[in-house]
Amino acid sequence: MIEYDGQNAQLRVVGIKDGDSKYLKQGVLGSLYYFPIVELKKKGFHNVNLGGTPPFFREGLTRFKMRLLAEIIPRPQKLPKEYFRLIPLKDTLALRTFLSDNPFLFYPDEKAPKQAVFLNKETCQSPDDLYQNIKYAKCKGLIETEVYIPEDLPQVITWLNQLNLPTLIPKPFKSVFWNG
């Protein structure tokens, strides 16, 4: 279903009959986005709001919309009902693993979106590994990527400098933990 609001159009409801996974295997999901976009272009629309996604860059729907060249938009004035705050209280291996496996989008006090990437020694042993960890930093709409570096990976600073991307901001991994 497409919702029109003056010069704006948003894909509001995209679904598969009875949630049947056989349609997914046939590639129907792509057509549920493709054909409405084609029709909206014929009607003169230059942009289409594809709707929200989970804030995790490795999540399937988020990756799919990024392949459609979706752009991350500034945070709305009012937060939606479904949001969460991540306040790490204790530095544990499980938490470090979760954070390094799930780069995510966040909105700091200013409304421009940023990405948080947490590195670990197992998945970041070379400049190529670093690139794989930060490749989503090129997503349109992000103002910068905060790269959280653990104490046992000091060489990452050199690798980040070699990439010469001013939107990559190195931060110490420990700085994310609440110490109050």
C-alpha cells in the first residue's frame, strides 16, 4: 500500500500472503518494492519513503533497503513508540561479541544519524578486515561512523588513517561503558 502526502509517497505496508516463505524463495520481496517504485516514478515522484528498518546494519531488511540505495534520514522530532536505548553497564565478552557482530545506527543529541562499529581482535586482523567491518559507513545519510577500538588493537588507528575517510571517528572501546 502506498500513502500519498502531497509531493511525498511512502510504501506503508509490504507483505506476503499468509507469510508464506515459498514466495520469499521465489524472489517476490524485491518485486514488492520494485513495481511501486516504477509506478511512482511514472507519476513524477523523485523520492519514495521505503519505511523504517531495525537499526542494525547487518539485519536482512536493512541490508535489502541499502541495496536499493535507500538513504538514512534525520531523526523525526518525536521518537517512534518502538525504540530502545543501549546503556552497556558491564564490560563482558558476551557484550563485546554482540556489539562487534552488530554495527548499528544511532541518533545522538543532534538529529543527524551516525553509525557505531565495535571491533574485536578476532574479526579485525588486517586492513581488509577493518574495511569489512566499516563498509556500511558509506551509506547515504550517515554523517559519521564512530569506530570503537579495543585496547588490544592499537594498529587500527594507523589503518583508519590510511583509509583517509574523515567521517570515521576512532573511539576507545572502554568509553562506551556507563561508569555511574
